[in-house]
Amino acid sequence: MISDHIDRLVKQYPDRTSPNPGAGYQLLLRLRMENRPGMHGRVATVLGDLGAQILDIDIADVNSERIVRDFIILCDDESRAHEIVRAVQTIEGVEVQHASDRTFQLHRRGKISVANKVHIRTNAELAHVYTPGVGRVSMAIHNNPDAVWSLTIKPNTVAVVTDGTAVLGLGDIGPEAAMPVMEGKSMLFKSFADIDAWPICLNTKDTEEIISIVKAISPGFGAILLEDISAPRCFEIEDRLRDELPIPVFHDDQHGTAVVVLAALINSLKIIKKRPEDLKVCVLGVGASGVACSKIMMNFGVKNVIGFDRQGAVYQGRQEHMNEAKEWFAEHTNPEGFDGSIEEALEGADMFLGLSGPNLLQPEWVDKMASDAIVFALANPVPEVMPYDIIGKARVIATGRSDFPNQINNVLCFPGLFRGAMDAGALTITEEMKIVAARAIAETIPDELLTEDYILPSVFNEEVVVRVSEAVAEEAIRSGNIRSKGSRVFI
């Protein structure tokens, strides 16, 4: 049984000799070629000799003498793309008209836009949506502020707020460079949950200024998503905004990751037949997501969590390199006050959770873990340990990458969570709402279909958003965590 599982994993994992498996660079190549037999074959041969993979070919123009073809080519990286272009340019009868990175083309002039819900084709329609008709709507909201939830975009609009200090694995790259990521987040909201989201990229790192700005813009939004704000400032910013705003505020790097990690853990425990209270969990990386993941696991029932940062184990009484979040962590985790290395802590551990950096977990350390060990190595793009190095050592393996089984991806959480919270009129997002969201994600996969390499549903599984949103809305209503509907407005 175990050998079958190992064989299955080996077939699914990318070639370990590839320097960047699955990360593929897509080259868009437009070629003007002589329209005669054999020309297409010449191009294909050159591409094949260079190790490029043709993903798609389309004809852009054709006449009796020339044919213009668009090739979409998968290659290793940018340097190989330049090599391909140079080689194709040497083919007699072929002219390179255009060569570009397809990813850059998709980002050209941005990836999102504003669209009207109603037409403005006549003066009468203009009078309804703008002056003079809009004045009556504005006064209705002035006289009854609750009407803003029914007469504006507020109930379906999220501000995606960042200062650009902790973008993906890139670090502090600034608000302008963060824009493509925030646009992408907005796209995910729209695509998966039909929520209108907009990037708000702030040119300040000052905690008080960020809090003040978000509060000032909050009348135009039904919820706030904090994204890619560095620790420890992100903790105070979220806590203050949660306390001071009557709409949901959610830091996705913390809680989105935590919800999906818990969903993966719930299904992993079904496979290995262990209870959360019996687990020993080692967490490498006690930043925003590490603290949040530990909190949600402990709320789920895990009792023994030991965290490690660059200075080693985090324990009560440690003085070096501590902050308010780590002080909380030290007080609520590591019940035995362990102060050794992570290698030592992993002896007999049931789970490793990595939220740190590349290649920090040695494969031989996994040998020391308990039987049926769980390893979630979530550093991106290179995890703490490559999955193919611990096949047969760990029972369940997950990463943050799409080219390995069991991708822990925040998009499984935040669209459905916000959809449910906003539909219910939630005032805040509680720990209970996060836990029911994790359960809903996990339960999308029927127990009889669970396997070691299938513990999380696809991000494109349409059931996920539906299940998560329903569970979150029900919990918000059950707990009374919803705004008053106020007096009715004539509509």
C-alpha cells in the first residue's frame, strides 16, 4: 500500500533535475515566414533542439507569399528565451516580427477595469444615474445611513490594501511594484466570488498613517483585505482596524494561509488516524503566517506547538529578537520550554510546518519524525525541502506550489470567506468563522476520495466558494456578529 503511494507520488512530481520545475517561462513569438512547404518544420526543429515546448500556434495573417504565425513557447527562463529568438532569426526565410514574455503581455496596462452595470444611452437614463435623480438617492442615505448598504456598491466592494513591504517572496519592493500582485488579488475576488475589489497601494510605512488612511477610505468599501504588509506592523494594523471599523478586516497573509493549512491538516488527520490533541507540531517561521497558523491549529485542538525563527526556538523567557507577537507566541506555545534546535525538536514530531525559506529542512531530519509524518513546506518558490527528497519519509506532503500535489493556496479561502461575511453583513471575521471555513474546504473532498496526494480541492472547484461562503454566513448569523438592518428604505 505504501509502495503504491510512493510510486504514485514519483509519477506526479516534476523532474528533480529541472532547475525550476513547472515554473515555465512563456515566450510569445510572432514569425513572418515564407509560405512554402517545410518552413514550419524548420522552426519546430530549431525549437525542439533548444529544449523548447510549443504550447500553441495560431495564424495571424497569410497570403500567397508569406504567412505570419504566433507561437506560444514554454522554455526554462528569460535567458533561454533570448537564445531561442537568436536561433530562429538565423533561419532563412523567417523574420521575427515580435517576441515578448507572455506574462508581461497579460499585465499590459493592467489586468482589471471598471464596468457599468446599467447603460447610459439617453438623457433620461443619464438623469437617473446622475443629476438630478442621484440627489434623491444621496439624501435617502443622508437621512438613513444604513441605506448605503442597499443603494451603493459598498456591500460588494473590498479594498485590497498594501504598503508593498512584504510582497510574495520579494520583500520590500514598494507600493508601485506591488500593484500587479494587488491587481491579481482583485481578479481572484471577481473571478471566484463575484466581488468587486480594488488595489489601494499606499506610499507610507507608518503604522498610524496606514490605519488613518484605511479608516478614512472605509465608507466606500464593505470590507478590507490587508495584503503583503511586513511583520510585526501587520499585527497592530489589523488589530486596530478590526477594533475601530464596523466592517470585516482580514490580513490574508496571516489568516488565509492559516485557514487553508487547517483544512489540509483536517484531511491529513483523517488519513493518518491521529487526533489534533495528540500532535507534536514544529513550526519553522514565526512571522505573520506562522503565528496565525499556530493560533488556528491550537483553536482546533492542537496542544503542543514549538516554533522556530532565525534565532532558534521561541520559548517563554527568551530575550533576543522578540516582539509583541512573538511574546504572545512564547506564552501560548512550547509547553515544555524546549530551547534546542529544530533538528532535535523534530524527533518524534508528527508535523512540520514551514513558513520560512528555501532548503532549511534536511531530508534526514524527517527520518526522525513520528510514523505517518505530515510535512507542509510552504516557502515559495523553493520550499524548505523538495517533496521528492522526502518521499517515503513523510506520509503527507504539501507545498505552496501548483506543480506538486497538495498546493496550499489562499485562494481556497478568501473569496468564499469574504462572500459569506459580506452576504451576512458580518461586522468582523471571527476565529470561529475561520475554522468553519477550513472545515468547509476540507469537506469539499468526500472522505472516500481522500489520498495522501489529494487532501485539498482544486482552486477551480466551484463547490469551494459555495461551501465556504455558506458556512461563514451561517456562523456569522449564529453568533450575532452582523450589523443591524436598520429601518427600511423605499426602493
